[in-house]
Amino acid sequence: MLADVRRYFDDRGILEVSTPVLGASGVSDLHLENLKVELTHSTAYLQTSPEYAMKRLLAAGSGPIYQICPAFRGGESGRRHHPEFTMLEWYRPGFSLADLIDEVDCLLRCLHSDLPPLTQVTYAELFEQVTDVNPHQADVRQLQELAGRFGLDASHIEHHDDSGCLGDYLDLLFATLVEPDLEYVAVLDFPACQAALARCKTLRGAVLVANRFEIYVGGMELANGYEELRDPEILRQRFDGNNRMRSSRGLEAIEPDERLLAALPNMPACCGVAVGFDRLMMIVHEIDDIGQIIPFAADFRLPGSAPS
């Protein structure tokens, strides 16, 4: 499968790159746990994705690029998660989000010919079908009540009246009530509080949404794509907001990646996507446990969990 993926991108003239696994900066995203490495005179971070470095390459004039690399996220273990996993990530200058969705679909069909036609639907349409609530207008209190109405366990959510708490409830409701029924679907226009590094746009009715998509196969998230944000001031504001939320929850603040912020104005307009390669192998080979895909995953299994 690695050879097939490389052949796919090589045939399209997309350059394979390699960026450091060990970086000087971590991510401030509230829901990602950085794994740190203490060096002699500084702290380094095992990268949660190659995104920051690849964007610096784009800003330096690389043109379209892709990478297959290890990524690391602490606190993740289960049938679909592992602290070290393989990520396929690529960026397409000049592409629209629709162009990139088509390219992801084309790649997946090259690897898995039995996929049904790809359906495209907005986040709000899916959410409202199940809950009768508009996710772009709901506040924390409404979503908390909604979780209670559906009998969902929200005990893991810390109650802060901020966008992080709003995103937590949206994640819980969407993952529990919507995702399991998504056979092969591209979900568009996510809530603005879940923009991460994506550009936001305004829909009719002055609704602000994140211009990003996720592709699901068999009820499992496989791909996450953005129209990439290129405004360093807006991104700095997001980093600062993330750190305020981290501090309110007793988490370590993460210094912004100044090299990324300095490079961002030179990055061409583009869209990018990350695909979980191990999950892709799970889908192709009809395996429901990522531990049967990743070599030596059993070394990190929690006591009492099923062996790989």
C-alpha cells in the first residue's frame, strides 16, 4: 500500500518530502497531548503531524507536496487509536476544497475499489437530522441538556463556558449520534470553534463556519482536510486562545511556532489533508482493531486489554 500511494502521487508530479519527527514547537490544540523529549539544553516535541513544517516548505516555494511519516499523540489508546501512528498528509496549491475531496476520493478508490459513491453533506444537516438543534447556534448549556436528553456520559467534559467546552459537547454528540451511520461521506462546513488551522467562511445568514471537511468510511473518521489559513495574526489569536483554555484547565501552555507564523504570509493559497494510513489499512483489509495493523502495538497495550 505504501508503494501504491507513492506511485499515485508520483504520477501526478507531487513531491515527496521528509520533515523532522522531533520539532522545536508543539501544538496548543486543547485536545492534543504533546509528547516531549528533554534535550541537553532545551525541550523538543514529537510532532502530532507534519503540518507546521510542511507549511514552511510550501512558503519556501516547494509546490505540491506529500509525506508519509510517523506522528505521535499522548493519551490515545484503543481500537482506533495508538500513541504512534502513520500519517499521510499532502498539500495542493491552487486547489479548492472540492478539488481536494475529489482527489482523496480518487486515491481511496485506487486502494479500495469496492467503495460506494461518495456522499457530501454539511455538518449542520447531519447534526440537525438527529437532534433538531442547529450546531452553529447552540451554546454550551443547550448542548449539555441535549447530551442529557440522549443519555450520553459527559463526565469527561470540564465545564468551562468557552469554545473548548462547546467543541467537547459537539464532539461527543456528533461522534455518538452521527458518526456510526456514515458509510462513505464527506462532511463539510464544521463549527467555527473547530476550525483549528482552517480558514473560516461566512454562509448565508451570517453563519461563520470552518471551511474544512472530514471523510468517514464505515463510521470511522479517515481524512481531515482544510482550506488553509494564511493570516498569521488570526492564527496567533487562535494559538493564544488555545493557551488561555489550556491554562484554565491546568494544562501546560505551548509557545506559538514563530517560524510558522513568519512563513505563513508567503504560503500560497492551498488546501491540505491528513489521512490516517493505519486506519486506511484497517478499511482495506476489513480489520476493526488498529493494533492488528501497527507492528509491535502490543508493546503499548494497557494492562488487561486484548493482545494484538
